[in-house]
Amino acid sequence: MENKIKVTGLNLWYGDNHALNNVSIDIYKNHITALIGPSGCGKSTFLRCLNRMNDLIRNIRITGDVVIDGKNIYDKDVDEVSVRKHIGMVFQQPNPFPKSIYDNVAYAPLKHGQVKKGQTCDDLVEQSLRRANLWVEVKDKLQQPGTSLSGGQQQRLCIARTIAVQPEVILMDEPTSALDPISTEKIEALMLELKQDYSIITVTHNMQQAARVADYTAFFHLGLLIEYAETETIFINPVQKKTEDYVTGRYG
Amino acid sequence: MKSDPHPFADTHLRKRHRRARWFKNLTLFAIGLSISFLFYFLTDMVVKGLPAFQQTYIKVTIHYTTQSQSNPFAALDKSYRKIISRAWYRALPQQMAVNPALLNTQAEVWALADDQVDQYLKGHYHNLKPKERTLVDHLQAKGEVVLKFNALFFSHSDSKIPEFAGLKSAMVGSVLTLFITMVLAFPLGVMTAVYLEEFAIDNRWTQFIEININNLAAIPSILFGLLGLAIFINLFGLPRSSALVGGLTLALMTLPIIIVSARAALRSIPDSIRQAGYGLGLSKLQVVQDHVLPLAFPGILTGSIIGLAHAMGETAPLIIIGMIAFIPDSPDSFTQAATVMPAQIFTWAGMPERAYIEKTAAAIMVLLGVLLSFNGLAIYLRKKFAVKW
């Protein structure tokens, strides 16, 4: 099994608050890894360390290594903007740009110079929308605003927008928590399809979701990585008492 | 003791409802009072100002003679001397000098009447002598005295002869001044707001800048006039009373207003849009330029137009830098002496002649009209550029 991301000794402080405490974890290629844990446990913070989104927050201090494809992304010679191009991100609230569906998908690849306007760009938009299982629903209204779609469609548009940039890893920060069960199901099915081409790391509060989609699950608590194993192990036969208490709903 | 009529009976409730009604009536009274003030002000202005858009003209026969070349009063019958504008007489020798062929000819024209005749016809106070009044009445009966649209009011500049005074130099001055203000304050203000909202790190230094900008927005405008006088005129030696200095001074005054409103517009853009951009690997500039600014633009524009409208109605700082001067010719460059509409209103309001009362009111109407159209433009642009979510 190929290793995609190797995190060693990752620490993060918000001011004096030690939010991530010596986290080390290996994330595997073409698998879905779920991060679970109670609110404030640091799972979203950890996720945002993987594409250096935390750099946007002031008063933050990070130590440790996040090695992706053999390169530590916190090295001095790495530009965080380039990291975010390779490590895509989908957010909790669907946040399409207030532009047309087409522009939502085409904007970033055009800016990155990955495609030129015209047929190649049209092809990329179609391919990305198909990949996100949205093409059939929107192919006749590509010029309508992305915000006119339903919540679930908007989230799939955001996924299409992310994969249009051709990342290798997709980070998802509670991608279904704002969606109804049917939209959630579609997103989950999509995640299972996408893992063939991408490594997916998702944060979720929904333990059934983790059990349904994730190959590996990491349980965080108070900034510590308590347990990390195959999803089945975490849910059926956890080693740590805390993990067992959490996944069985005894606290959280 | 009476039995309870029903389970929802509440003896205190009536009192509470009464208090609520009383409070509602009080708020209604407040709004009614402010509307009636506004209504009174506007009606008074229109009633006083409307007559100024008409001016009296008298039909006369001009005799272009050698005598009238040196003494223009000889061009008309002696009886017209007091009822025709002095300014009209004064223009005659010039007319003959330009066109010598006029000598020894006659012409029947409508001549501008004296302001006293004008006021008499409009039913205001006047100091015409009985003899002149009879003459005017007589001419009016013959149809040789009429009220026409006062084109002079817009094509002439200020004059000490009330019937000849117009708003042109003030309008041109306002346009030139506001141009300077806009060209300077809009880009500077928007840039500052973008820096403070999108790029600046929140530390003591930026907080200090922020507090100062908010304070600047509340400084009495006359102090900006003193600042303009000290810096632009005394230090830089720019020409006094000019639209350039006026525009620079007003730009200083408008800057904090534009910054504050532009920052509010930028702050109202949800962070999720920025996150989406950064998540795709866009640079800060791409996020700000392509996603944040277009969304904030209608708000920035509205704030800026309101700020400029504010600057347009400003008088105090311009008095300090000398834009209150008597300007008989409209300026045609930024460095010539100029005046602006509100300053012109101020000047006319202090004139002793009765005829200036209606000029003042009319100028206020023009200014209000311009300000209202500015606000209308702001609303239109807001609607036009608004992005649907």
C-alpha cells in the first residue's frame, strides 16, 4: 500500500493554545481516511495543516513535518499557494463563487494556466462535472449562477471545481453536514468513486458516514491522535478505551 | 368575587397594551414631525425659488447712433432708463464695436428688465417710482412686458446686478472641484480599505491607523479647510480659490468616508468565498481582485457616491481656502479662481437686494436636484452591479 502523506511530530499552537499535540500519521494513496472526534479535538485544524490553510490565520505556530510525495510542505522553499493547488479542499458549507456554473469550474484552471479558453477548457469543465456526477443535471444551464443550484448540487459543483485543478489529494471538511440525507448519499457515493484517482481525507461528525465510506479512521481527542487504524478496527475492536467510548456514543 | 370569565383572562394585559399603543403613537408622532419639517422646507424652497426660473423682458427699439456708442442710455427712449437692466445697456457699445454695420440702424428686441421691474411683476417688494410703475403697467397692457424662461440663470455667472446673476461659474467650479476630489479620493480610499481589510495584519499599528481614520470622519469640516490652507496654499503654494485646492481639500475630507464605507462593504463579503479561492491555490491578489472586490463593488460605489455628494454640498472648508470669492467668469482650468454651488448660495444669501432671495432658493433647488440625482445614481449602480447569490 502506497504512502501518500507522512506526518511526523506535528504540533500547532493558536497563541498559547496547544491545538495539535505531536501528531504522527501515515495517509495512504487512493484510500479514504476519516478524521473523527468531538468538537474542538483538532481534527479540522489537522486537516487544514495538510494544505497549509492554517497559514492564513495569524498568531499560529506549527512545528513538525508534513511530507507529501517525499517533500515536506513546510520547507522554506515550498510556496503554500502551490501546495493548495495540489491538495484540493471542499468545505462544510457549499461555497460556489457567485459566477456561472461554467466559470466556477473553469476559473482556477484558467488562472493556473492549465488550460486555455476554448475547446480544451470546455472539455475540462465537462469532464470535471461528469466526474462529480453533476453533468447530466447542469449540462443545459452552464451559464446559470452556481448559487442557483440546490445545496447538494452546489457541493458537487465545489467538488467538480476542486478536481478541475487536477489535485492528487482532496481534503473534505465535513462535506455533508449542511446537506439532507439524499444529497449526503450522493456525495458519499461520489467519494467512493473518486478514491480510485485521488487520496481523500474527510472530517466528519457523522460516525455512520465514517463507517460507510472510510478505509481508515483516525480518532482525535484534545489535540492528540488517540487511535488510527482500519475503519473496521476502530469501530468494532478499538484498542483505546477513549475510542471505544466515543464510537459507542458514551461521550462526545 | 367575580368568577374568572375564561382561562386566558389577564387583568394586567390591558395596561400593557395601552403602553404599547402609547409608545407606537409617540414614534408615529416623531416621524410625522420630521416629515412635516421636510415638507415645509421643500415647499418654501420651491415657492421662493420657482419665480427665479423666469425673468422679465421688455420690448424695446434700439437706435444705434454715434451718441449711443459712448452713452448707451441714449440708445433707448429716456423713459426706459430705469426699467431696463444696466447690464443690458452696458453690453450695447461692445455690440456695436463688434458689428460696425449696426450704426444708424434700428432694431426691435426683447431687453432684460431691471430687477425692480421683475420683482414688481412677480408681486414682490419693489421700489419703483409711481411714474415707472405706470409705464410698466402701460407696456404690459400692450403686451410689451413678458416673463420668459430665465436662460441667463444657467448661462451667466455671478453678477452684482441681480437680474444678470447666474449659476454657471458655480456649476463649472463644482464640476472641476468634484472631479479632483473623485480622481483622488476614490482610488486612494478604496486602496486603503482593501489594504486594511484584506492584507494588513491586525496589530497595534493598524489599530492606530483605524482609530485615526474613524476619528477623521468625524472632524468638523472647517478644520479640513484650515489644513488645506496650511498645506496646499501656504506650503505647496498652489493658487488660492482654485478648484485644484478645493478638490484636494474635499478629497481629504471625503477620504475617511470612502474608506469606512468601502471597508464595511469588503467586510460583508463572507469568508467562505476567500476560503474557496485559497483552497483552489489562488494567490491573495487573485482572490481579492476576482472574487472579493467584484462582490463588494456595489457597496463601495454607493458609499463613495454618498461621500462625493457630501463633498459637493460642503461649504465651510472652501470658504477658508477662498472659494467664496466673487467669480464673474466661469473658470476654464483647475488653477483659476472658482466658486462652487453651495458657496454661491452662501454669497447670494448675504446680498441686500430682494431679487437675490429667489436666486438663492433657485440655486438651492438646483443643488438639491443634483444631490438627489447622485443618490439616484448610487441606487441604480448598486442594482446594476449587484451579484445574485
